[in-house]
Amino acid sequence: MRILVLGAGGIGGYFGGRLVEKGEDVVFLVREKRKQQLEQSGLVIKSTNANYSFKPQLMTKDQHSDPFDVVLLSTKAYHLDEAIKDLKPFVGGTTVIIPLLNGISHLDQLINEFGKERVAGGLCQIETTLNESGEVIHSSSFDKLVFGELNNEMTERIQCVATAFSGTKADFILSTQILQDMWHKYLRITILSGLTTLMRAPIGPIRESLGGRDFIKALFDEVTQIMRAHHAPIADHVEDGQLLAIDELSYHFKTSMQRDMEKGSLIEGDHIHGHLLTLAEQANLKVPYLRAIYQNLKVYEQSLLHNN
């Protein structure tokens, strides 16, 4: 099975690297600058679960190749339009695209561009980043990638993908309820990224502050109300389990959006929080906590634009 990984950053580099380590045929579609860096130093994974380094198979968008069997789409939402354009020459009639983006609205865009039959569901749970040398730094024990057919069927093709993904040092999981899994992650990341970016703090001080848990609960109430009004397939009382999970997070836990803001990078505020606000407006829901979080993100984006 030929696997194309779009990008060799923290997510694509890690999961693609684990597949290479197992012996799968993996090619990384990268920008020219990243290609030169990887050709010189290789792709290096430094992980609490085991280090690994190798010389990856690389290509840029201008190179020719036959279509791939599987595409792991690990881009950020603000690069999705460009990623779709780059991917089109490498997607054939039987290619299955597994997006690992946060949020949910990208599914409609991918289906419109490639057809519903070529798009599966996917998500990942992992803490990774690239250091200044371009090495993949995996700093926690969890490295989960979940995937499955959007209609929940156990098709022959998804079972073939599961076989290819099995036996690695990462946790690849085939799901028969991938849309629910994606919405549950959407809920979790909306809450955590919203809190940590608004408060400019890790989860611990927010959680332990006077009124902190009440604030978190109120935000959960708003977001789950939006999702249920949209008939999203979230479980009954899913927020109760996620509230408990927040209590179990490290005091110093930071979200990737928070880290992006600290670095002065682009963020996915429109794709994550903005999309939910659109759904809230459609349902005539008042969500002041979520709106305050989104306004904070828009102020950050405006400051970023002004400083650049």
C-alpha cells in the first residue's frame, strides 16, 4: 500500500515516521525548503515512546507520481486550500484521504473537492512540535491516530488501511463511529484551546483559580448546546467525562493553539471557534463565553497582521 503524508511536521512527521519504521511505503509531500532540510539531516523523531531517525522518501508538488492508495492530510486549517491544490495530482479513483485536522467543517470542503467516496474520517491525539533543527519532538506518552469510514461501515478498503497501520509503535485505531469521535475531539479542543488562549495560561492555573471550574462548566454548556442544536452525534453527558479528564491534565498542560500564539504564528480560530459561532447564530443561541473567546482570537490576529 502506497501512503502519501502531506507535510513532515509534528503530526505528519511522527505518524508517517512510525509507518516507515514498521516498513510501510511512505512518501512525504513537502515544501522545497523542508525537503532540503530533510535531505541533509534526515527525519528525526525524539519521543518518550522511542526515538527513530531515517532518510525519508520526499517529493514536492511539482513532481510526477502515480496516485497513492492512502493520503494522511496533516495540514493546519488555514493551509487547507493550498493543500487541496497540491494533493489533486496524487489522488486517484481509489485513493482514500484521511484528514487529521482539528474541527469538522473541513470534511465538507474535502468531499466537495474529491468526492465523498474518497474521504474518510480521522483525528489524532498527540503532543508534538518541531524544534529549531526540524526534529519532531514528541513530549508525552499518548500518540493516538483514529480513522474510519464516515458511514461507519467496515469496508474492505478501510480494513486494508488498518492492516497497513497496524504493528507500529504508535496507536492507530480503526473506529466504527468516527464522526462521533471527531465531534468529541472538536468539543475538547474548543474548550481547552479557548480557555488557554483567553487566559494566556496553562490549564492548571485556570482550573484551580477562584471560579475557574464554574467558567469551564459554563463554556461546556454553551458548546454542547450548539452541537446538540446542530444534531451532531455527540454522546449524552459527554461533557461530564471531558470535565473529569480536564482535572487529570498536567497543571502545566498547554494547547497547540496557545503555543502558536506564544510563537506569533497563525491560528485556527475561524475553523474551530468561528464555525461553532456560525452554528450558534443559525440556531439563535446566545453564547457569550464562546463569543468572548473568539473575540480574543480575532484581536490576536489583528495584532499579528499589524506587527507583520
